Amino acid sequence: MKRLLLCASLLAFTSTLVAQSAPKAPPASPPETATGTIGGQTITIKYSSPGVKGREGQIFNQGGLIQKTHKQYPIWRAGANSATALHTDADLTIGSVSVPKGDYTLFIDISNPDNWTLIVSKQTGEWGLHYDASQDLGKTPMTMSKPPSMVENLIWKISDDGGGKGTITLAWEDHSASVSVSTH
């Protein structure tokens, strides 16, 4: 009986170790961070990066993925999973919005797939599908372009253009949207 109990215990222990060491599949929309320095000040955007996954031409169009999965369409969390988070170590002007140093959430109004509006929200830490317009710090139009090739995984990029000025760009599928940034 002791031998049977010992064998059963060893089997259970080994199974637990194997289960714990088994490789986990990567998340469907992995967490990413875009960090840049503009005018010597650090700006960070944390987001989850969904993939097109064979749905090219079916993401932003009427009846597309964003409209089907976001109850607050045409407001989009500009990523996947948790809301897209912005942190700035300095006071900024993003487009036409004055943004004091601190933490914010970024949303995009994609009601017109070819003319997006960036929304800077004062609310932070929420799940990505929750948007409260009363928490808007401000909205600003984005400059739209078409990337040279299809962008499989959503990406945010922060570029320093010199002289305390820069650009924040979001690209996914066949859309690229950017907005100017300046530090104070």
C-alpha cells in the first residue's frame, strides 16, 4: 500500500512539474511598449498589439472587426485588451490638446476610416472597451496616410523631430495615423 501511495504521489508531482514547465502559447495580442524622447522628455505608450491575421480589408470598414467588437464604436481603444495608456514626464501639446505631465488613456474616433481623431482621456486603468466622453481631456485630428505595405501587427511609434517637436504614429493594416507632439 505504501508503495502504491508513493507511486501515485510521484506521478502527481511529475505531472504538476510537466504542466508548469510546458510552454505557453503567446498571447493573441501581445503587450507592447513604445517609448521615445522628445526635447529630452520621455513619452511612453503601453498597448496590446493585435494582428490582421488574414483579415486585410476587414478591420476598419463598415461592418468590420472594430465595429463588430467594440460596443462603443466608432470609438476604438487603439489596440487590444486593456486601454492604450500614455505616460509623459513633461507637459505636452499633442496636436491641439494641452496635456499636463502624467498618465492618460488614448482612444481613436474612427467614424470616418480615412480621417481619425485622437482622444486623450483623463481616465486611466480601465479595460479597453470602456470609454467615458466626460473624461476627455481633448480631441485632435490625426494626419492619415497609407503605409508602404500592409502592417500585420498594430504598432505605436514616438519619433523625435528635433527642437522639442516630434510625432506619435499609429499604424495597422492599411492605415497609418500621426499627430504632432511638442514638449514644454
